[in-house]
Amino acid sequence: MEAKKRLYIVSFGDSNKYRVEFEDVANVDPFHHTNPLCKVEAEIEEYLGKLFPGEPLAYYETPKVTEVNWDDRAEYESYPVLDDKAVKEIEAVLKKGVENMESQKVLDSNAPYADVNE
């Protein structure tokens, strides 16, 4: 079976969008272990889990993935590749996003009349 080339545009939380290109040899689920995105998703989940244990962070950990037709790949050449450098950039953006979310929770709970529904 001939390998099918795939192109995905990926982001996490409020991060930039990145390109993921790979050959799908077995025509399996795009999130199969051969997809490089699986490794990145696991790294980000582990990173955030260590920084913010017990927090529900699905919005930040779950990638937003859009498959792009391989023939249209020229339109997406300006997107950076999802590599180790990109993962570090994503982690920094997500860390800031979670910190902001937690700060907002504190502000909301300290607001006047915050105990009204208790």
C-alpha cells in the first residue's frame, strides 16, 4: 500500500497554529501512535500536569486539528513546523493561559457578593 501524505494545522489553547506533515502508511486513525502529534500532545499534557496538578485543563491540552488537502500545502508553508522549539513556545503560552485563568478565578471569588450562592 502506498503511503498517503497528510498535512494538519494544529494549535493548543490560544497558541499559534503549526504544521504537522507525515506519511500515513497504514491509512490508520490520524491520532495513531505513528502520528508525531501524539508525542507532542503527551508532552504538553505531562508539562501542564506537573505545573497545575488536579486542574481540569482539557482546553489547553487538547489539540485543535484541521486536516488540509495535501495538494493545498503551498498555502500553509508560512506556518511554522510543530517541532521541539514549537512545543516550548506552546508550553509557555499555555502556562500563561492557565495562570491567567487561575488569577481570574481568584478575582471572581473575591468580588463583592461572591458568597451569595453559598
